[in-house]
Amino acid sequence: MSEQTPQRIRVGHSPDPDDAFMFYGIQAGKVDCAGFELEQILEDIESLNRRALKGELEVSAVSIHAYPHLADKYALMSCGASMGDGYGPMIVAKQQMSPADLRASKVAIPGKLTSAYLAMKLYLGGDFPHVVTPFDEILETVERGDADAGLIIHEGQLTYERHGLQLVKDLGIWWGEETEGLPLPLGGNVVRRDLGEETMNTLTRVLADSIAYGLDHREEALEYALGFGRGLDGGLADKFVGMYVNDLTRDYGQRGKDAITRFLNRGTSAGFVPGIEKLEFVDGK
């Protein structure tokens, strides 16, 4: 009798050090994948957001900003969060700019469904002139003068000064001041609802095990993640991973869930995102 073919599950995530770190346990065969064949799909977060709108991948990293548009197709896993706890996406420019300046300037943004874009709209109290730019080209775009300011995510938060740019606003700091110290929710992992409750829980548990393996075996997971660092040396890669893979990544906890609820409610009240009646999380139990 032939063995049953494993069910293939496509898992989308960004080709970045923090996501690579989270998925190291799966990639290296260090965790039990519960009989599933997990195929990693590496694309930038805005592309993954767009694919999730169509329900293409079984599991995917997405922007929290995008989640209200996907909630009919996907549920949020309780693990895999990327949150800025006292730091976050940054607005940078060649010179200091006031909020009024930014509202009248062209800003390079990494995507209209990114959480960074929603956070900046909340900060400015409305939309602003912008041009969608691949996240890894934003610094060069501002340096060349093709945009007046840039909204940077990922490792650009640690390297913008190399391009002669100044920090105008750290949106993670701003959000903490607005919310009595809550972290700014940026990315999460989702699992498609049509897989059924049992499979959704199992896949959540597999991802949680992979995150735990990386955190518990930091040195080897970090060595793997360095391959996705785009110019970061070992020290900066370590710092970047530490910023976005931590205890909130293991599990949102009540603080993380409160942060997501507050962020999306603010977006809904401002008319920027549709409302979600009740946020639910797959806990992997």
C-alpha cells in the first residue's frame, strides 16, 4: 500500500531577517510539521497582502492594516506578530518636516495596505500625497529627490543615516504616546478558514513551534536569517531580529491583542478600514 501524499501548505512570508528567523525551525526540519508539506513563498509584504485578498495562500504573513479586508477568508494566528514596542516605521527625509509639510509633500510608501501607511495616516489625520515604492528602494528614492520623504520599514529603520537622511518621526514612539504604551501592530500571520478548525489549529501550533525553536536556538537561527539581511552586518541583523521577534511573537497575549484592537478601531473610526465585529485568534490548542 502506498503512503498517503502529504497535504501541501503554501506559507507566504517576507524575505527579511525577522521572518526568516521565525521560519528557521520549519526550514531546517527542526520542528514536527504534523505531516504537512510546507512550501515557503517569499514575497514582499504588499504582494502578500494582495495575494491574501484573493485567498491564494493557505498561510501568509500580512499587514495588520490589511486584515479587515481579509477577515472573511483568513483568521489571525495567535503567534507570529511583528510589533514595534517603542519603535516602528519611520518617516525620514533630507531635512526636518512638520506634519503640515508632510501633508503637502510626496512621500514614498511601501504599500497602501501596509500598517506603516495606516499609522502615518492616523498620525497626520488623513491621507497625503504618496507614491508606492518597493520598500527596499525607498531610501534611494528619497536620496535622489524623487520623493520628499520616505516611510521606511524593515532594515531601512537601521540604515537610513547612510543615505544622508534624518528621522522626522518614529511612528512606533508616537503610537506608544497615543495609547499609554501599547506596541504598534505591524504584521501578523493568518491561516485560511476553509482549511477547517483542526487544520488551522495544527498549522498555528507548527508555526509557534518554529518561532520557539528560533528564540531558543538564537545563534543558529540568526546565522540563517543573516542571509536575508540586505547589507546588515551581524550586529545590526541581531538588533533587527530582536526588535521584531520576541515574546509578543510567541503569543500576542492580552497586550498584543489590545494593541491590534485599538489600532484597527482607530482606523475604522477615521474611515480608513472596514470594521470587524469581533477579532478572533487561532490559538493552536
